[in-house]
Amino acid sequence: DAGITQSPRYKITETGRQVTLMCHQTWSHSYMFWYRQDLGHGLRLIYYSAAADITDKGEVPDGYVVSRSKTENFPLTLESATRSQTSVYFCASSAENQPQHFGDGTRLSIL
Amino acid sequence: QKEVEQNSGPLSVPEGAIASLNCTYSDRGSQSFFWYRQYSGKSPELIMFIYSNGDKEDGRFTAQLNKASQYVSLLIRDSQPSDSATYLCAVTGGTSYGKLTFGQGTILTVHP
């Protein structure tokens, strides 16, 4: 089925470890986005991508790395996880200047 | 000043009433405006978008946009308990083309 898929849905890891969150969309949307959602802060943009091999920082990029070698995939990597990165992470995609559609999210806990 | 502001609520309305959710934004060049609904533990779900001044209706939902006042609202008619959720206002265009800026959301509770 067409759509946007995030994996894993839940992840528990330890501080200092590297963790990668995956995002895959089948709509061939040019834009893809990563958000984190925390109580008291709402949804905050981490990184976004306008096309394959084009990425840019959002509001809270520190501690995160992204890549986009293929249009359909947009992985988010925490290179050395910290407790402050415990959050719910949402991936979204859109065609240019069209509404964004969200994946189901990844709930990440860092102990 | 926050770029997109919403009253956090909670907004409580009785079943069958009209729920009115409001949002203001600071970027006068903003071009596109979205309302998302988010149930607890779920992802945001698009319910309405509006690009032009005026009203846009879709079933029980009406989005209203006033660019001069930098104000967008969402009306939910005949509110149902299933409408109980957090409603997120999002804005794009202007200086942040392609990126959404979200408000913090308004919690709506519809009680029987």
C-alpha cells in the first residue's frame, strides 16, 4: 500500500549509542521531514529534505544526522544518543507546497 | 513572540455544539495554512487546509482565513465525543517555504 512508514515503532537504547530511525514513503514526494514531539514544545522540525541529496537543518538539528540518497528514504541518525533526545519522532512527506502527511511515529527512550 | 500561537486549552464543549479553535501567525508572507488533528498516542492527521482569504467548508469542518489580521480558525459543527483530540495549526510559505511551523496545539474535549 502507498504511504509513509517509520521503523522501528518503539526503541529503547542507552546513552552514547548510535541509533537510526528509518522513514520510507511510496508517494515519490520530493519533500521529507523529521520532527520531534515533546510535552511543552509541540512539534519541532529537526531536518528536512527538498529532494534526493538535498538536506537542510530545521529548528533543532544538533545531535542528529540525516541523509537522502534515494527519494523514498530519509533516515535519521542519532550519533551518540543522550537522554534529552528521548522523544516521539515523526517523519512526514509532501509534494511541493502541498500538505504534509505523517508516519505513525517512533517512540524512542534513551536510558 | 512565537511564530504560530494557539490557546492550549483545554477547550471543553458539549456534544452537538460548535467548537471554535483559533490560531495567529507572525510571518505576514505565509501562504498556506493547515489544521491537523492528533489523537493521544497517534500521529497528526490532516483535516483541513486553506490558501485564500475567506471560508472553506468540508463536512462539519470550516476553516477561516484572514490574512490581514494574520488569523486562521477552525470551526467544528455538531461536535462529537470522537472529535476530542489536540488540534494543531500549521503554517508554511513566506520565509519558510516548504517547511511547516506548528502551533503548540489546542486540546479539545467534547463531553456527552
